[in-house]
Amino acid sequence: MSEQENSNKKENDSILSPSEFYRRLRPENFSDSDISTSHELPKEVLAFELDNITKNQKENQFETLARKLAEKLITPNLIPQVGPTGGGDGKTDSETYPVSTSISDRWFIPNNGWDKDEKWAFAISAKKTWKSKLKSDIVSILGTERDYTRIYFITNQTPSSKKKKDAQDEFIKQFKIDIVIFDGVWILENVYSSNLINLVVDSLNLSEIYRRDEKSLGSNDIRREKKLAEIEENISNSNRYFEYDFQLVEDALEAAILTKKLEKPRTELEGKFDRVERLVEKTGNKGQILRFRYQKAWTYVNYYDDYKAFLIEYHEFKKHIHSYITISSIEYYTTLYTLLRTVQSNNEKLVPLKLLKSEKRELFDFLEKISKRKTSSSTSLTALMYRDITLSFDLIDKTEENRLIFLRMKKTILASEGRLEFPFEQFQKMILILGNIFTDSKEFDDLFETVIRLSETRTSQMEAGQLYINRGGQKMANKNYRDGLINFGKAITKLSKSESQYGFYLASMGLSQAYGQLGLHHASYASKVSAVSILLKPWFDEGNLDPRLINLMDNLLGEEVLLGRLPHFLTWHELFRVLYYQLKNADKIDGIDNLTKFDTFLCVRLLNSNLNTDTLEYLPLICKKEELLLSEDVALFLLGYQGDIFKDYLHVNVKSEKELEDYYNVVANQPLREQFIKEIECFSNKTSSLSTTILGCKIEVQFNTETQIIILAETILAYIEGFLGTSLENLYPSCESILIKLQHSNNEFKVVADKKTHCYDLYWDANFHPVKDQEQIFKCGMDLMSHILINDFIMEDYKIYLEDLFKNQEVNERLQILLNHKIFIGNVLGDKPKLTFNNWKSEITPNVRESRFLLNKPKSNNIDKKKTSTKSKPNKPDLKTIPHNKRKVISVIENKLWDNATWKGMGVFGSPGGVGLILGFENIEFGIKIFEDWIERFGNIDANNRIKISIITDVDDKNPFWYQVMISSNFRENEIDEDTILLTPCRFHLMNAVNNRNLLVLKEGIKRFKKIRLYCGKIEKDLQMQVNFDLWIEKTEIFFVHKNDVKLNDIEYVAVMNSGS
């Protein structure tokens, strides 16, 4: 051999095949067991044994072997030995028995082709005259008239392939039935390829010396074998799953992957891949189909160096890539193309360079299309990175082209900052690998420095984020929910990275809990949705279902019950039901039946609702489809079908329709009803509204009932809650309510103050993208908050307040996540979640009830409790501990109007028809607006005396006729809960009277006429008053009180403390 030939041989020896390279790169993904094969049965010895079956009188043993091989390699549903040994009765040696397709699809038999409508017969023979024996067996089998569809003939003889094929063709043509012949060669091949030597030794009673030694299992394989056995047991249990469901496919795919890593025979792995294919074709899940095709193609190269099989699966994978585009699917496609390039370099005949170039163009077109689909989304940025990394490997020698590539990659990496789903760590590793090639490139050095700098920042941010989570947890444990919210808010964006998704989940859950404790349910809901999105991502991408989802979804559904948003409840319950069954089947959850729990909760909700008949008529079928069977009965009961359902309640001693009504009264009055936050909302009308309470002030958003606008309304309310959530003691509302009229407007984001006070028109494109339109929506959000803070709230120092909010609390961190609510909803529920009642409507169940069901609510002593608790409340409550929804604003004072009107005093006049009290303003135009607002709210007759007028006398010891006039809200104690604090703005004015004539006229007038009229007037410079007699409000009482009789908890105490004496 020449030196050149020797050199070439050494070079070829040093080149590793893909499977060898991968084994060296990832040895942990291969079997770590040791196998001793020193006494293995040689193939020649087994061939000799098979050839001498009759001579050694082992016909019985051969039949056992043949049947067991058929069960292992053909189909497992065999009935053994119908008739005497060896088929002596002229019938079958074995036949299939019927099983359902849902069971047969779970088999992983390599040669499986059995269908539920087929019936196969098996004939087994060791005779030398195999052909005549086969013919006689066929005649006998067909003579049974059992409708067989195929006959298998297993023989120990080894006829030539031509003779075997000719016999099959001849008998198929003659007997009109499918014939399959398996001979001694088939037995030998499958025994050794499928590792069935021990089965042969046992079946043929061979010497134990030939038994294959057992594996000395490594630690990894022990774990894998245990897991594989558990999965196979689960798959075999036909009662464990739905007929075809997601988890069944996941388990089957996991079984194939474990089989691969255990390095079991390829025939066994192929059988398990075939099983996955059968199952996934039935479920039709696009993500699973793509992942299965990827795993199969990838395995053929990295475990078997089977390029032809890879190429077939590569093209199968591509058929599905456009129907399911995610970051993971982009990675799959790029990885398989890289493998295709490897195959091309090893086998140019199989994959010509022309084909590779065509595949490259197709891949790049795919990546280019994605990169332009959504500007700066994590998916588009991922596509750009994979395109440029792939391109850089192809252009190693092209310095100028690579310079531009590295500049683009640097730009993409910088744009990825703050992207939760962007796989930064993965690209960091790829760039480090590229560094081995590009050792003398300034642009690559800049890219590398950028990656390192971002890596350091990300690491630092993640560490800081974790510290904030820990601190937030400490605050929450001490019931300091405000500070807990601040800390979790600081953590959330620092952890919004692909490598810290668990931290992001913890921060989201911390935020949700803190918001919830502060009574901010929309921000709490949005935070829960982001947490669900994070936990579901591994399920969508890899099939790994996190058990924590059950508790999270349980929490989310429980809140929906309290909030009463029926379509939301149904939507989340639909997902919860799928997750619950999957995790239940995987033995990852236990305990009470959560599905029944929420069914019961919905029953209580429905019985306490005032749903109209049109809505109720749709509910029975909706509940039935969602397996809410108890709620279905409630809906039927409310529609008048008591006679159809009461018999189902005999087990709870319901024996008549009357007792059924009593039973449902008990159900309706469960303690849960006291926890309801809102009335039930179906989103079935043309317009709808959602609301929140901030510091006792109701903020309502009105909108057209469309799914995308509902999500937008949720986002806006969550944003408002996130912005004002921590302002518990330094901000005070100046009104009872704020109205935001939300309107979809293409490409528009603006706020316009309405003519009415505390009312805004908000124009916002409902088709907005939180990332693409980030700058516009952030500006619009800030504009909205500026209007609200200036017009509807009071604070001592705007500068100090805003500096604390933006600098110390880093409020933008938590707001950024809330503004991404639409993305998280889409990740979990898709682009078209069913959030309106119209999405759920199907057929109706006509109402037959003559009169509505009237709930018998038990008498309550809440009023007494409230009176008691009011007296026992502390004088100065700690505002930091009182949630937003445990405050209530009752106000007749519009501060902005009163500030502009400048109240100067009060006048009194008497007439034969009654007494008038005039409020004198310096700027009458604003005084007129005050009265117009009162008349709009309360009418000309203030029948409930909601406007409270207090006269406080003896306010100055030196001036006995001086008195304070106070305007405030009149409220009843039963208007507020026992643990709610009241906020009510008031105005008071010191009257420097020189006599008590006016007060005497007022008292006498009320006593005589039982009423008084309130007028608006303008005080002139000479202190004369011009009265507007067109605007008036009639009242029946004025509250007179001496200064010394005013108590600490009286509203008048405010005026007394500011009387100056």
C-alpha cells in the first residue's frame, strides 16, 4: 500500500459518522448498560436446530416458537392452538380475536397491519413438503367458513425466494385470499435483529448456555427501563385515556424516545414510531405531528446513519411545517436542514448538491416569510437568527458577506432584549461555536462582545429578579400586599427571558396574589393568564405537562366564578377539563374531583342570577357539552323541567318537585354566594361593560361586545389597576365613578375628555399588537392616566407622587406585562377565544316555567353587625392595609366644579309657599353646572336626601351667631360592608352672621312646610345675591347640630376641626 493510500485510509478512519459523532457529543443519550455476549447462541447453531425440528421431534416446541414470534412481530391478539398439536384437525394453529381499533393502535408490533375488520388465521408446519402442507391447510381453514381475510403460514423450511413467491401468488389466485409465507430465513433474521434469543432458547428447550446474558444496567438505563415500563402499562390500559387523546400520543412518543435511548432493537423502535404515527393521525394535533416527524427523522441520522430513511422523514416533516409555526418548529426545521447538509457531504449520490441548494432556498424563504410576519416578535427574531447562523456556515470563506451577516445578527440580538420566548442561551452557544471558525473578524468580535454584555446583563437581572421575588414573598407573608406588589413588579421584566421562565412564573403568580389581595381583579387575572402561558408552553412545544397548571387553573376558575363572567368561565373550564384529564391519567394529580367542584360552584351562581329566558334556554345544552351535568340540571330546573330531573335526586331524599325546589334553595344559599364580586355577565348584548374599583371609586369601561374589544377592555382596566394599585395612602378620589367609553378605531390611539365630568372617550385600535404598537399604546396609556389623575383624583404633591411611582417603584416594569395581556391570551386560548355568549350558543331548550324561580334568601343580621363594627373601628385606620375594593366613595361634590365656582356663602328667604336656601357662588357658570349635575343624578326632588346640608352652630365662643354650613353626602350604614371604609368629599363655609334670623327662618320653614328648596345664586361684589330660580332641588331635611355635640366619627367633625376656634 502506498503512503498516499495509507494517509487516505487514516483520514477516512478518523471521520466519524453522524451517529458516532453524536454518541461522543451526548453519551448520556445512549445506553449506559454493559452486555456480555460471550455465550450467545450462534446463528449457525439455531439454523441447524430449525432444520432438524422433525428429526428431534420438537414439533410442539416449534409451534410455540412460531406463535410467540407471531405475537411479537405480527399481531398480539392471537388465540393459541385451536385443535390438536400441529393442526392435526385440519383447522388453524392460531387465529386473531377481535379488539377495538383504539386498543390495536396502541400496539408497537413491527409488522402490524391488522385492522379491526380483519380476521387472520395462522398455520404452522415443520414438514419438508411445506407447499403441499400449506395448500391442504388453506383448504381446511377456508372450510371452517369463519370469514378469514388473511392466512399466515410459518415454516422452518428455507425455500428460495422465487419458490416462496410463486407459491403465494398461485394460492392467492386459486383461493382468493391473501397468503403470507414466513420461512426459516425470516425466523433467523428477526430473532437476531429483535433480540429474541432467549425466547428461542425457552421455546425450543435449548441449553441454558445459549441464553443471552442479561444486561448489567447502568444508572440511566435503570431509570429509563422503569419509566418505559410505567408508560407501556399506561398505554395498554384502555380505560386510562379517551379513545384518542393528546396524552396518549405524548406517552407513545415518550416510549419511543426511551426505547431509542435504551438502544433496544431497531425493529422495536420502528414499531413504537408506527404506533405514534397511527395515534397522532387520529388526534390530528399539528404540534404533535411535527414533533413526531422531527424525532423520527433526527433519530435515523443520529442513531442509525440511515440516510434514506432520514430523507423520507425529512420530506414528511416539511409537509406539516407551514401549518404550525412556533419557535420550536423553526428550530426543528433548521436542525433537520443541518442534518441534510451532513447527509449530502457523506452521500452526494443520495442528496445531490442541486437538491441541497433547492432545500436551502426553501428553508430561507420560510424563515424570511416568518421574519416579516410580525415585526420584532420573538418568533420573527428567532427566524432571523437561524437564517443568518445557517448562512454563515455556508459562507465561511466569504469575508464580506459574513461581515454583513454578523452586523445583522448583532442587531437581532439587541432587539431580543426583554423578549420572554427568545431562546438567547441557545443562540449564545451557537455563536460560541462559530467563534472557532471566525477567529479574525472585527464584526464577529463585536457580535461576541454584544452577546457577552447581554449575557452579563441578563444574569445580573435574573439574580436581581430572584432577590425581588424573595423580598416580595417576605412582604406577602407579613400581609404587606402593597410592598409585595412593588417587589414582584420589579422582578417581572428582569425575569422575562427564556432561561428564567420559572422565575417569570413565580413573579406572575406573586403579582396575581398581591393584586387579588388589594381587590384589583383585572390585573390579578392578567397576571394569572401570563403564568398559565408560561406553564403551557412546554406542553405545546414538547408535550411536557406541568402539574402546577391544575392549581393555577383552579385558582383562575375560582376567580371567574366570583367575577361572574360566564363565557370566560366556560372557556377556561374547557381548557381545565382537558388538562385535568391529561394529568389525572398521568397520575400527576390526586385529591377531590375538581371538575365536580366547579360544576357545583356554577350551580350556586346560576341559582343566584337574574339571567333572562333567552340566555337560559341555551344553557342546558352548553352545560351538557362541557360535562357540567349538575349545572345542566339547574338550567333545566330554572326553565321549568322539574318533573324531568327530580327523580335523579332521590339519593339526597328529594321525592317531589316541591322538595326539589327546597333542595335548590339550600344549594343557592351556600356561603359561596356571599363571596360573589360582580353580577353574572354573559356578554350577550350589543354593548357591555367591565369595571374596577380604585380607592373606592368605580371605573367603568363601556364597549361593543366583540372578543377583541373585550380583551382590550380587560387590558385597559388591568393597566389602570397596575398603575394605581400601590397608591393606598397618598391619592384620594374626588368622585364616585369614572366612565371610559372605549371605541375601536383603526390605527388610532387617543384619549378625549367628554363634555361630562369624569368621562372619557378612548379610541384604541382593537387589532393592536402589543410589541409592534408598543410606543403608541404606552403613550396612549400614559395620556389616559394623566387625564384621570388630574381630573378625578387629589394628591398632595404630584412631583413626589410620580417620582415615587416611576423611579422608586419602577411601575413601568409591571405595566409592560399587563399591556402584553393580549399576547398571553393568544398563547393560551388562540386568536379567537370564546369570550362572548354567541360563541357558545347552539340549540335551545324552550322555557316551560310559568313563573320565575324565587330564591328564599335567609334573614341576616348584617345591619346589627355593621352598626357594631362601625363603632369599634379605629379612628385612624392604616390606609396601607385597606384594599381598593374595601373602600367606597359616596360623593355629591365635584371638586373641580366647586374649585372653579368658588363658594362664597349662603342666603335664606321665606315666602308664603315655602323657604328657600341659596348657595352663593362667585362664578355662577360653574355653580349652574353643580346644580345641573345634582338634578341629573337625583332629580328635582332629592327624596332620599342624598345631598346632606349640615348647619353647625356655636362654632366661635366670641361670636355666638357664627355657624358653619356643610355640604356632604348622606349615606346609610347599610350601604357599606362592615370592613369597608367610606370616603366622602365635603365642602364647608363659615358664615359670619350678626344675628340668628336666617337660621330661625330655616328651622321654622322646615317645621311648617316639611320641605325646603335649594337654589343656585351669584354673589355680587356688593354681597348682593342674584338667584337662578330655574334650577332648584327640593329637600325635606336640614341637619342642625351644636359644635359640642359633634362626635369623632361624624362627618361634621371635619368642619369643626377647621372652624378655627
